[in-house]
Amino acid sequence: MLIYSSNQPPQQTYLKRFPVPRNFKMDQHSRIGHGRIWPAPRPAEKIKKLEVYRYEPDTSTNPRIDTYEIDLGSCGPMVLDALVKIKNEIDPTLTFRRSCREGICGSCAMNIDGMNWLACTRFLSETADPATIYPLNNLPVIKDLVPDLTHLYAQYHSVEPWLQTTTPDPDCERTQSPRDRQKLEGYYECILCFCCTSGCPSHWWNGDRFLGPAALLQAWRWLADSRDESTGKRLDELEDPFRLYRCHTILNCTRTCPKGLNPGKAIAEIKNLIIQRNG
Ligand code: SF4
Ligand code: SF4
Ligand code: FES
């Protein structure tokens, strides 16, 4: 399902409590401890609890889970509204990224109840009680809910996500038929939130060399563009046992994409194109 506008949240059935491994085989310094409980001021209309991952790099303390009680009577409907309320009214030290608050910028991606999603497009009413809020999994944490995306952006950059041409520039812009433009549907909408790459088991184990679903979906977006003239070079770069073929079609990426895109299909399209090229 494609999401065409920000007022069209995806309707899916969520696994309410996917088991997030908290301390399984973690070394002593990485173990997540119990943090503080922040009760909602009374009287409160309806209380919702959020268990939020906290990590403060400037201290030597382990990560912890703080529990915040929110009065839903004075809070907006989304998970991001609750986080903003916590930061504004309860605990200003809580750190997270956000910008557009309507599913466009991709910055509020985090792990909510065990599933990567955008905090601004996830209704509080759809979350468990208590809801669990962690940073995107399998990424270094800078602070609290802010992961370090440096490596993922480097992988994105490596697919050279821009139009490449070899023929002389025309007098006007390079045009595209509606039919060719249609081929970009389902790919150009990617907002680079990295929910998919963070949720990809192959990327967990081989993320140093496997490009992951977000970068590969972007690679396909340019391969599918009728105006691009670097198909051969792009496929040469991708045809590699790790960069592309570490995708085992597990499809966690497609399941977790908050924009309803299908990175697994994009990866399959690249593999098909390579098969066609190699005869
Ligand atoms: S389909 Fe491929 S990219 Fe997507 S989660 Fe599975 S292994 Fe990762
Ligand atoms: S494909 Fe979906 S989950 Fe992956 S980066 Fe793009 S929008 Fe995010
Ligand atoms: S704040 Fe931009 S996608 Fe959530």
C-alpha cells in the first residue's frame, strides 16, 4: 500500500509486543537498567505509560528505561506528541529527532513496541500499555532516541543517488513520458527514515558490506529512471556477493516501512535486471 498523503496513515495490524532483547548476552556495561518513574500530575483524565530508552553518553552510567506517565487529556494523539509533551513539561533532557511531524522528513523514526516506525504517524491509541520506545535497532546511539546514521548515509551515498547522463545536455530539461514516470511510483516516495535497514536481519550481521534495503531501494529508483544513462555502471557496482546478494528476501524491510513502500521488491528488481544483463 502506498501512502499518498500525510493524512492517510497506514492501517496495519501490529505485533503488540515483539520481544525486544534487553539484556540478552549483553556485557555488563551495555545492560539496560531500570530508570526513574515520572508520575503524571494529578488529577489526570486518562493516564498512559511510556517506557523510554535513555542513554546519556556524558555520564558513565548504563542505559536505562525511564517510565513516563502522560495525561492523555492534555496530549495530542501521536507518539511524537507524547514525546514532545515529556520534553516540554516533564523532562527536558529527553532527546529525540523530529521536524515535520507529518511523516515527510523521516527524522522521528524509532522503535515503538518492538517495531520501527515514525513517532509522528503512530497513534498512541495503537500502542501497548505501557508503550516501549527505543531508538532504531542495531545502530550506535548518540543519546536517548537518537541513532548515529553516519554509516547508513555513507551507504546511501555509495549508490550515487543522482541522475547520471552521458549524452549531451538537451536545450530544455530531460523529459520523461507519463508511462516511464509511473515506473518510479513506490520508490521516489522514500523519505530515508532507515526503519527498513535498521530492521533488516542481514544488515544486522553484514551491515559493513551489505548496503541494506534503504540504499538498495534508492539504487533501484535510479536504475528505473528512464532518463538515467548509467545503468551498466550502477549494476557493476551492485553485482557483489555482499552489497546486493546478502538480501535473503526475509522482507522485514517491507513490513516495517512506514511509507508503505516495498524495498524487498526493489531489491528483487535489481537482481532481475542483473540476470537479464548476464543473459
Ligand atoms: S528482504 Fe532483504 S533487505 Fe529486506 S529485510 Fe530481508 S534481507 Fe533485509
Ligand atoms: S524504504 Fe521505507 S523504511 Fe526504508 S528508508 Fe525508505 S521510507 Fe524509510
Ligand atoms: S517528524 Fe518528520 S517524519 Fe516524523
